[in-house]
Amino acid sequence: MGVLPAVLAECVLVWESFYEQPRGDIASALGTLISSPGVEIYETAIHLDTLDRYRKTNVHFVDCLIAATASAENKPVSTFDQDFRKFVDGRVETREFSFRAAALDPGEASGHRTGVVFVKGGKENKTTMARLNQRLAEATSKPRSIR
């Protein structure tokens, strides 16, 4: 049986918010599930690390997954979210990425940088976000030459 990572995130959300289960119980149950014989999930080690981070902190599950992935791949996370500073094994680069810069230069956010880029900006204005989305759509729809 295969388990999608999105299913884990949904389980965490439901057990945490609706059933008000403790983080440790959620992490243990899901860790047992994905470690069970016959259950497959892509990058099991990353997901077990994610559950461990989730159990030990008050950081959102998806943020734990991003931190675990960045750590496993030895790549930085560019974010405005201060929660990532709680993880001592990751590199956080907050000054490397801004919505405004990315809206002006789509190469800034379209994968030309090395690293995991995750942005939680909260208070950036809607005009800048709309411009960023438009520029990213333009950048990814243009044909590129392959050498």
C-alpha cells in the first residue's frame, strides 16, 4: 500500500485540530504506519525525520517536512518564517528572497537558485503577489533551449 505525503499532512491536520490529539501521539501513530511492512512512502527517512521534528517542536507539520527535506539534501530554506530557526541542522536564508525582487526578476524564484525555496510572507501586498504569479507563469511557459 502506498501512502502519499499529502495524506500524512491531512492526518496531522485532522487529528490535531478536530480530535485534539497530542503531537507525540500523532507522530508515533504515523511513524508506526509508515514503518509498517507493506506500507510504502517516498523518502521514508525524510518523513520519519519530519515526524520527529513535529513531535519535538510546536512547528507546523509541513514546515517540519520542508526542514527535513532541506536537511537531507543539504540545501538552505529561503523563508520569512522564523520557525525554521528552531531547527539547528538547517540553513535559513531570509535575505535571499523577496516577493518584490522575484516579481521584477522571475529568475530569482523560478528554480535558477540552488536550494529549497519556501516562502511564507504573510503581509506582502496583493499587487506584488499578483505580479509574482504572472512573472512566474511567463517564465515557466517560455520554451528554453537545451544544450
